[in-house]
Amino acid sequence: MNSETAAPGDASQQGEKPRRRWRDLRDLRVDVTPLKVSRDYRLLTYSSVISGFGSFLTYVAVPFQIKDLTGSALAVGLLGATELVPLVVCGLWGGALADAMDRRKLVVSTEAASAVLSVLLLVNALLPHPMLWPIYVLTAAFAAVNGLQRPSREAIVPRVVPPDLILSAGALQWMLGSFTQIAGPALGGVLVATTGPTVAYVADAATFLASCVFLIRLRPSPQSADAEGASLRGIAAGWKYARSRQELIGTYVVDIAAMTFAMPTALFPFLADRLHASWSLGLLYAAPAVGSALVSVSSGWTRRVHRHGLAVIWAAGAWGAAIALVAATLNVGVVLACLAAAGAADAVSGVFRMSIWNQTIPDALRGRLAGIEMLSFSTGPILGQVRAGSMAAWRGPVFSVGFGGLACVGAVLGLAAFLPGFRRYDVRSDTHAEAVREERMAAHAAASL
């Protein structure tokens, strides 16, 4: 049969294939609808991008300055030790405050406090002989302020984004954060290499002040009518709720294990020296964000994934494997590619962890659980800095990075076996997800009246 006599159905099917493939490609694009429909989400996003950019300048400048003052990998790794206690204490208390007071007020006040801390870092850097101890003290203060702020910032999002756009908002947030992580460290590496840390600290203070301009314009986000005051009993209630749900425990412990064993950023200044490429320092910091951004800009595919726990497990294991490969080469390009692959895996893990949190936790507990979430994704990197720095001081940076990556893979596999409820979590059939969806649909309907 020639083409002219082909059955009409065959021709129709042949015409549908290219159109279907084109629709599939369009489905991969990041969904920017949350930015279009929610004014407060736009303001939060602008604030996060601006202050996040400045924070990443300081993120590069602080370890660079400590390395310049001491030449010690252990001294750089100890940054994590100074941050851990303030982050834990203030993160938990910040979660309780987020459920007990206006979340906008807490976010604005802590953003202003961060600007003051950046100025104090600048003052120390301008001294004829900068001192080491103020850097540790101010870094600990930054951790405390971040711990107080982050739960409220995270808990505002489900209030200002419609329930059916929560996953899209998480993917969009991760994408914009990835671009910030690319531009901030890359520029930070150039700045500290050419001007020292001072310009980075000036820029960080300025971005915090600019961020406050957007945050002040947010609508009030008051506590619920039956909210109790912040208390240890309230914090304990949040922990009890988290422990009662294996899918939540899985999001915490898998990420903590992955970051504790395989977070190599404290060693980047030393890896750059090992590669005989001091110019690559900023690129080393930015490379994971490049991979994260590549995943995020195509995040439309995440809407087709429903087993979010299993996705987190695979992604965390891939992160560890990619970090282990960093230790196996002296080629700068291969190292950057491995770090980009690790960042891509981290983005997948982050999007689906955020989805589980925002889709299944009721608003009355959202602040306290956000405090626990913040501890899970913040304490892991902090512990990772301490582990990486101390192990590098013992056996060298290559051993530290390689061992950490392999240990991460083993830990993730062990936790996956131990948490079947996390592995089997499916948003389509989860009762908590359905209850929270109904709660938020009712709240948005009431707000629109």
C-alpha cells in the first residue's frame, strides 16, 4: 500500500505523534503559575533571591578569610561546630514562634538583624589585623537568626499558594535558589580573590536591606485563632507529630545522612589547590547549583512522580556516588561535572522533600514542623563541614571526600530498608495529603470571599 492509499486512521496517528512529543517537551518546563497568581509569593521570592545572592557571597568569603588567617582545614571545618547549637536551639524556637505570632513580623525583624551581622563582619575585616574569634561568633549569630526566621518564611508559602500549585512552587523555589547559588559563589570567588572579603560583606548587608523592602509589603500572616504561645510543650507536640509519621522521619534522616557524610564544601579551597587551579574556587562552589538548575528548569516532569519518598532515596544515593567520584580525578572539568551531577540529585531530593512537607502537614503545626525541617537540611551540611574538615586534617582532603561519598550511599540504603513507610509514600493515596488539601482549599475559598 502506498502513502496515498494509507488508512485515514494511520495518517491521523502519524500526525499525532509529533504533536504529542511537543506537548511532552512543554510539560518539562518549570511552572511559573505561582508567581502569576500570588502577589505575596512574588514578594517572598524576590526577597529570597536578593538576600540569598548576598548570603552566598559571604558563604565564600568566610571560609576564604579563615583559610587566609590560619591555613588550616580544621579551622574552616569548625565553622560548622560554631553554627550547630544556635541553629538547633533557635530553629526549634523559631518554629514555635511561627505558629504563635505573625509570621511576617518575625521574617522582617530577622532579615534586618542579618544586615547588622554582615556589617559587623565587615568591621572585623577592615581591622589592620582581623581577628578569628569574631568570625566564629558572628557566624554562630547568623545561624541563630536563620533558625528564628526560616520556619516562618517556609510556613508562609502554603498560605499564599493555592493547594494545587504547591509542588510547582517548590520546584520554582528550588530553581531560583539554584541560579542564586550559581551567581553568588561564582562572583564571590572572584571578589575574594581580587579584593578580599570586605566587598562581599558590604554587598551582603545591602542585599538584606533590599530584601526587607519586599518583606515589609507582605500581607500580615497572623497566628491561627486557637494558637497557643510559644512553649517547650508546643515544641514537644511538634516532635511527637513528626515521629508519628514515617514518611516525615524519612525526609529528615535521609537528608541529614547524605549531607553529613558527603558535603564537601569546607574542602573546596583545598581541592582547588590540589587541582593546581586556584581560579576554580568559585566554580567549585557554583557547580552543584548548575546541576540543580538544570533539573529545576525542567521540573515539569515532577508532576508525573507520585512516589516522592522513593524519589528522595534514589536522589540521595546518587548525590553520594557523585561526590565519591570527585576524589577519583585530578581533572578540573571532571570534578566540576561530578559536582554538577551531585547538585542535580540534590535538587530532585529537595523538591520532593519539600512536596511531602507542604502537602501533608496541617497549618496549625506548619511552623513547628518547618523548624524541624530546617534543622534536617541545615544541620546535615554543618555536621558535614566538621566531618570533612576533621577527616581531612587526619587523612587528607581526597580521603575525606571519597570516604564520605561512599558512606553516604551505604547510609541511604540502610535507612531506605529501615523506613518502609517512607519508601511506599504515594501522594495519590496518602490520607494526610488528602486532609491537608481539603483544609487549604477551604482556607483559600474563605480568603477569596
